[in-house]
Amino acid sequence: MKEPDLSVRCRVELSDPGWQVDSKALMTLVVHIVHLIQPELTAVPGIRRAVALSCYFVPASQMRELNRDHRGSDSTTDMLSFPLGYAAPGTGWVLGDIVICMDAVESKAISSGNSLEDQLAFSLIHSVLHLVGFDHMEEHDRSLMEHREEEIFAKLAQVDRPYLARNLA
């Protein structure tokens, strides 16, 4: 008998007035990423058939404050991951929250020569992997995480990704 598919709930909240985000396209991308990390999900005690996460889009000033308060770095970063890891009735396993600064994502895309969509996808992969326990503090862990990011990104490259975000400035 075939196991039921993994159910993924993704909530998107935009509080950065400088950007327009296609929430439906972003949710579809996050669902693809979560399905691609299903082997890692099944290794997390407590996860059954449903997971949930939230994506919050914030302006650079708020991201800088969050990065300073939670990581001790007084700078803006593209994304922060806040793993939660608990079961919620009617929702499934709550993976956590991802906070996104599109100005920093755009800056990273420009400096690396990536498209905005590719950079956003890659940063989301990185953040979701953090939610399931990946880290990059030690060289060995960094190598494992980077390898997994590349695998997932290569599979995502085969999926048509529509426009996700647009700078309104």
C-alpha cells in the first residue's frame, strides 16, 4: 500500500512595502523544497505526514535588528531561520519560521551573478535545511549542507519557477 503524500502548509506574510511577492508562487516553491528534503524530514522524531512553516518578508532595518538580537551580528542578512519543532493539532509538525529580507536577497543575487528567483530559491533551500537541523559551523557540517543544497537546487532547476518577487522602488 502506498503511503499518503506529505502535506505541507506554508504561510506567507509581507511587511516590506518595497517589494511585491507572489505568495502562491512562493508557497509552491517552498512545498517543492520540503518534498525534496523528505528523507531529512522522516529522520526528525515526531514528524508524520504534515508539516508547516511560515515565511515573513521584512525590510532591511528589521532584518538587521533581528540578526543583531538573535545572532549578535549588527548587519542585514538575506534570511534567518527559526526552528521550532513541535506538533500542533490540525497542522502537523511545525518546522519553524523563515524571515526574508528581499533587499539582501537582491544584493546577494547581483554580487553572485544569479537571477533574483534563483537566489531566492537557493536561500530558501538553505533556510529550510536549517529548520530540519542542518548547520554550517563546522567544516564537515558545512560541506554536507552545501552538497545537499546543490542537490536540491539542481532538482528545482527542472521545475518551472514563475516570477516570485519584484522590487517596487
